[in-house]
Amino acid sequence: MKPEPRPPYKQSWFRTQGHLPDDPVLHRCLLTYASDFSFLGTSLNPHGVSFMNKKMQVASLDHSIWFHREFRMDEWLLYDKDSPSASGGRGFNRGNFFDRQGRLVASTTQEALIRQRG
């Protein structure tokens, strides 16, 4: 695991294994949980480090989500993430979830602590 500097963006596809009940609250809860996967690491990309590095201290400081329209977690969703700023020990991450038709179903933001241990 030797990460190299990369652009500050990532994309991931998500869906659950198997069919879920039609409860929209369940789908929102699962999307909220999934929205933290690989989010913080987006701001680490330009620095060529991983949160798995023992010399790094990383933590989510805050995380917000907005739901724009109904969706299903048992259907494919694209999570498009970028980090417009990562400096001074902080990383700012943004994300958008799109359904297979390209409709925006949810948006996310996160501020993260990203610094080397002293």
C-alpha cells in the first residue's frame, strides 16, 4: 500500500445485495451510512497518503447530507466525490449521489482532520 498523489476526486457505485422493503426511511438510513465510505480519503489523494498510514491522524469532524428525491439503495447509485480544499490539517469533501438515470438524489459534505502525528 504505497499511495501516490492523485487528483482530489473519486467515484464509487453502491447498491445493497438483494431486494429491500419499500420503506424510504430505511433507504435514507443506508445511504447516510454508505456516504461515509471513502469520503475522507478524497481529501488525502493530492497528498499521496492513506488514512491507513499510522503516521496520519484522520477523523471526520462533521458530515452533512441532503436528500433531493426518492431513490432505492437496492438499485445502483453513483457517488461522485471531490475535495476542493485540503490544507492546514483540514480537508473539505463534497459528494453527490446520482441514480442510473443521472438524477441527483442526495448531496453530502464533510470536514475532516487530516494531519501527520507529531
